[in-house]
Amino acid sequence: MIYIWIKVDPIESMKQISTSSASFASAKKTRRHFLKDGLATLATISILPSHVIRGQSELRDKDGKLVRARSVVPSERVRLACCGIGNQGGSDLRAMHQTGLADIVALCDVDMGGAHTLKSLKAFPDLPKFQDFRGMFDQMGDSIDAVTVGTPDFSHFPIAMLAMSMGKHVYVEKPLTRTFQESELLMRGAKKYGVVTQMGNQGHCQDNYYQFKTWVEKGIIQDVREITAHMNGGRRWHGWDTSMTAFPKGQTIPDTLDWDTWLMTAQHHDYHRDFVRGQWRCWYDFGMGALGDWGAHIMDGFHQFLDLGLPEEVTPIRIDGHNPLIFPQASTLEFKFPARGKMPATKVTWYDGKENHPMVPEGYGDIKINRDVNPVNGRVMPAQELPAGKEIYGKDLIFKGHSHGSTLSVIPKEKAADLSTDLLSYPRNTTNHYENFLKACQGLETTLSPFEVSAPLSQVFCLGVIAQKFNTRLKFDRHNKQITNHAVANHWLKGASPRKEWEEFYRLA
């Protein structure tokens, strides 16, 4: 089938100009031209085959006028490109493929051939491979419907933003971004380009989602004034020298690694092994520490269904080993959220660090041997002194929950026994996080962790990280989205300016 398609889309027009890596420099120049002119509209008439049309999403101009109508083909699998194919990115790749709803069409990783990529390369040996996502889109843009982004925290933004601007649906690992501004721009971009979005906090599509939502609607969870959230397991940055005053000296770049592209928008750093393979989580310049890593799996339910939004104050209660370069070995952060409608003001206290535990309420259970701990996906969580999770203090009841898909329990058990089975019942999940995203790409479902939900949650983490970095109390204007009592910390909402040639991504929203 042949369609006559009238396009009014600068990005799509630009893609036709550049279809190979050899012409990428020219394409970047062309893209900058469009951006400099305010994304001036270019009208073209093209004759396109149906496979180019399928999967494109609704696009409206700044006045809300429809420029490109949504087009999905539910009967066909989603053509999926994967950016970041090792570690969690590789896990996402395999999980998407196992749904049977996607055809993997391209692999992208800045360290293609590095040890962490070999499992994915073995599973998909014949697919096109790229080290630079920009080249992938230039060469294969018309063959891609959706993209997964499983790269370090700081590099989520440019990949996701460019993909959305080209009409691609995006699945982005948690936390959504490293800076407050980047989350704001991704929310804006998702609305502007009309694409399907999902953040990779996988438990948000499990039973705990429906349980929390239902229990709030039924009034079982009400008048919550205090919550504790915690992750006290060992992390890879614990034990590092927190007295360091400079970044480590550069080392020889591995042959498999495109270091310049790895850096993306970040300011230049000489390569060092302690910046890669997960170690990036240790550094404020690259990662979001324990809060960004685990907060998305612990705080997601109560943040959404208690309508917390953004805090008005963040206070570091405890910072062990404060250093402006690297995350502390332990921290306690207090977030104060104002009253919301009929919901009272709520204090959320976050604890991380091996020995930095909150007090748990009477009747919690024997935490040392993990008795009375709900399983996650049918598996009991590994025994540790205190499982990652939260305690929620409501009007008449206290609830405990753990991470990812673990559901809530009422404590003590005696109070739970007084509640009827019908009152406690809730719908069960019918799909997992990956299926939910792909079915949404097909027009069959709505994602449960879209950017409009996950970006404000990530912004809470960003404010917490800023409080850690500066080790100071922050007062935050929720309306104007500004830190009002610390000018330098307020600047950190945006972070350092992106490197030359990377500014363009911040203009796409």
C-alpha cells in the first residue's frame, strides 16, 4: 500500500537529508539550523510506503493544531531499537523480546564489544550495531517505532529527547534523568510529540500499583502524615575515600569504548575505570546515588496515589562522608510535602547506608530472618537486617511494604484481621511493565509510569540529591519550581552546561 503523506516536520525532513553515518556531520549542521531558526516548519510532500507510516504518533504544533495523526497497527509487532545493551539495559532488551510483542531491529552501545554487551550480542548476532545513537537514528529512523534507553543516568535525556522528536516511543530506565530540568523537558517533550512513554520502575505495573490505588480510593489508606522509606543494603560506592578532592587521573581508553559519546552532555572527564560499568552511580556528575537507584522502586506508589507532587522543603538530617564529588556512605533526608486538597501535610524520611536504619513500628515482624515479608514475583527477598521498603503511617492503620512489586501489609496483624476481605480486595495486574509499554505503542493500553507520572517522582530525587551534594536544607517554591534559599543549589536544578554540540537536545522540547 502506498500513502501520499504531507509532512510538516523539520526532524523528519532532516532525516531524509542524512541516511548514513558518513553524512552525520552534515545532518547535525542541518539540525542546528532548524533549531536556531526556532524549529521553523518545512513543508514537504513525499510518497511513502505504509511501513514508514506505521508507528508514527500524534504531533501538534505550539497552538495545539494537529500536524501528524497517530497511526498504530495493533496486529504488528513493535520495531524496537535498544540503546544500552549491557547490565540493566541488556535485561530490558531480553524482557522486551520475550513478550513476543516486539521485533528487535537495532542495538546501540558506546562500548560495543565490551564484556557487559556480549550476552546481548550473542543473542542477536545479525542485527545492525551502533556506538552512537545519533548515527542509528540517521540510518534507521524509518525502521524504528520505539526505543529503550538503558544507559547511565546522565545520558538518558539526549537519547530520549531525540527519539521523541522523531516520533519514537521511549522506555527509559529509572531514574528518568540526572537533573530537575531534564525531567521537566522530557515531560514537555512527551506532551509536544504525543508519543508513548514509560520509566523503567518495573514494579509499578504489578499488584502493588492496583492495591495502593484501590486502598486509597476505598479510604483504607487515608490521612497519611508520615512515611519512612529506606534502602540499607550494601552498595558499590560504600567504602570509597570520601575525603578525595579531585577526580581520578585518566587511564587508557579501552579499544571497544567510544569515550566521547559516553560522555554525551556531561562536561569533559578523562576516562577512568571507576566512571563506567555501574560505578557512574557514585559520582554526582553521572549518577543519582542510592536515592535515584532505589527510590523509584520504593516511593513510586505513595508518591502517585497520595498526590505528593514536589516537596516544599528538603533537609539532610544525616550525611556520612560528605563530599561534593561523590555520594555519601549514608544519608537521611527529610522531605516535607504540603497539604493537598483533603490530604494533610506529609513528611517523608529517606534512609540509605548499611547501618542507617529507621525505627520500624511494633508488630513489623522479625526483620532479621525476613519473616512476615511479602514475596516479590513469588520469591522471598534475600535476608538482610532490614529489607528495602517503606512504612506508611495513616489515620488508624500502619502499612509496611518493600521494593518493586511487593504489596502492602497492615500492621499489626490483629488490625488486619478486623478488616473484611472484600474491603481489602483489589484488582490484580494483567500485564507486566514491558508488555504494558509495547501494548501502549500498539494503541491497546495506557502506560502506568508515563513521564507525566515518573518525571515529578524523579524530580523529588533530584532535589534530594542536591540536598546531599550541598549538605544543606533547601526551601523549594513548588509553583515556580525554584530553590529560594540557596542560589548555587538552585543553579544545580539545571546542572553544568552541556558540552558544545549537545545544547541542541535541550531546545527540542
